[in-house]
Amino acid sequence: MGALYTSAAFWEYAKAQVAYADILLAKHSELALSLCRCGRLHPCDDRQHWLRMRAHFGRFLVEQRYSSEVQQPHPPNPTRSDPSRPDDLA
Ligand SMILES: [Zn+2]
């Protein structure tokens, strides 16, 4: 009962799913050229499945992170190197 998508419980669930997907993706990483660690062709069915799961649940984590803590690693304005900039601020 309650909004599933906005609840903290769902965020925790999504975070757990992403963490679990990361573990599975590590197990199904590329061992050699076009060879998964599980012995099948890379990317194998498991890897493709968990990549989808990770993208699906990771989306919610990103949206939550953007809405909760708004901090930009880079300043929005790049360094202006205009030599003929008027000093209009007295
Ligand atoms: Zn695999």
C-alpha cells in the first residue's frame, strides 16, 4: 500500500537489484574474445538479461539521485576567454 515507485523501499529494492546484477555481470564478463566466463558465447543470455535488469533498475537510482542531491561536478559556465569583454560591473 503506497506509491511503489517513489517509496524508499523501492529505491532500496532497485539498489539491491543493481548490486546483484553487478555480481552476475562480473561472473558473465568476457573471458576471451567472444567467450564468456561461463563458457558460452559472449555476451551470453545471462549477461544480456542482467544488463537489461541493471539498466532498468539503474534508471530509478539515477533519477532519485538527481532529484535528491543536486550537485554538479562541473560548473555550468566554461572559462570565458574574451579579451574585449566590457567591465560593466562597477
Ligand atoms: Zn555467461
